[in-house]
Amino acid sequence: MERNNDLLKQIFNSSNPNELLNNLISNNPQLKNLLSAQKSSGMTPKQFFYQYAQQNGINPDQFINSLKGN
């Protein structure tokens, strides 16, 4: 739980999205692998996200709406 709180603090207190992304990637090997896969796929991040979500049985629009609090 503490780790999740630290992550949320990083996200909400960051004024530099690139720095935040680099910090998240350095602390999460799964995220690092996903970013690498996205870059090598030739797809945009949005295209990759939708494809990855659908391949894993996740409704991407529902996931996005849950992040937005809808």
C-alpha cells in the first residue's frame, strides 16, 4: 500500500511528464518491457495500448473511463 501511495504522489506532484515516465520505467520492469515492445511495434502508444488491452481481455475505453473517474 505504501508503494502505491508513493506512486500516486509521484504522478500528482510531477510537473515534467517525461521525468515521471522515466522514473516509473526505472522502478517497474514490466512497464519497461511494455514500452520497449511499443517502440519496436511501429505503432503509436494509443494503437499499442488498444491492441494490448484487447489481447488481454480488457475493454480499453472502460479502463480509460475508470481512470477518469467516470
